[in-house]
Amino acid sequence: MSIASFGSDTIICYPTEAMGKSALNGRSFAEAALEHVDALYRLARRLTNSTAMADDLLQETYARALGAAQSFEAGSNLRAWLFRILRNAHIDFERRRQNNPIQMGLDEEVLTGTTDPLRGDGELDLLTKVVSGDIERALQALSPDARTIVLLDLEGFTESELSEVLGCALGTIKSRLARARATLRKHLCDYAR
């Protein structure tokens, strides 16, 4: 049995024997998939703006991936496949949330009063909160697809990998990325000076 820990004390246990060894450099599918947990969690956190929801989204992503491991084609891009699953799970979560009559409007940090500011002087903490708040608002101003493209671009995905993850033509990815970057530049123009 293997254990993965991510987020704030979330632990997932799963059997590795069930997956068997594949053409993933002698590792099991689950072991190879866990290499991407940090990058997947970062995207989930940015998409949801909530640690708890990011944990749920990541758990759903790995549950779907492990459930569909037999359909994964050895030699294809596991990282892109996992990010596509995460994106689709996020879309499903959003649809369910929109159809749910009881919606949580407050972020977990607002409810619990827990934040993780930088340690140091108060002026730097204040400046960091202002800048990060502006960046968060600029990201939230983007459509979910544009936000996903920008965040995956920041994760180091190439445009062809983005095309694979999002299921779009390469030209569509290039134009969406250019529009998203232009929108971010417009929202964050005060910091360009």
C-alpha cells in the first residue's frame, strides 16, 4: 500500500499492486502519477481558491486517474493526461456547485482566520497582501479556460502539451494564451512601471 500526502494533512492510501508495472520506467502507474502531485495541487488551489476544495479536486483527480489507469496508453504524456483529468473534474465540480442551492461563498481562510503571511516586517507583509490580492483578482477576471491556460503555462507546459490537456487545436491555444496574457497585463498595468 502506498500513501500520498498533500495539502493540509490530506492522506490518500491506495493499493499499488492493482496497477501493476507498466512501461513507465519500471514503476507502477500510481508511483509515476504521484510525481505530479505538487503541480496538480498548485493548479487545483489556484482554480478553486480554497485549500479544502483543492484537496477534494486533487483526490477526485487521482481517483479518476487510478480508476482509468488501464486506459492510459503507455508512452503517452502522463502529466498532460493527469492535468486533463483535473481540468475535467474541476468543470464537473463547478457544474455541481452552480446547481447546488446551498453554496459556500467564503474561502476557508476567511472562515478560520488562518492565513500564511510572509514572516518579516509588517510593511513587506502588507505589500505582499496587496500585490497577491491584485494578482488573484486579475486571475479571477479571466474565464475558467483562460485561467487554466495561464496557470498551466506557469507550470511549464509547452503549447503542444496545453493543446493535449485542453483538447484544443494548437492555434486555439496560442490565441487563448495571448488573449489571457493581454487581459492580465491590462489588469496589472500598475505594476509594469
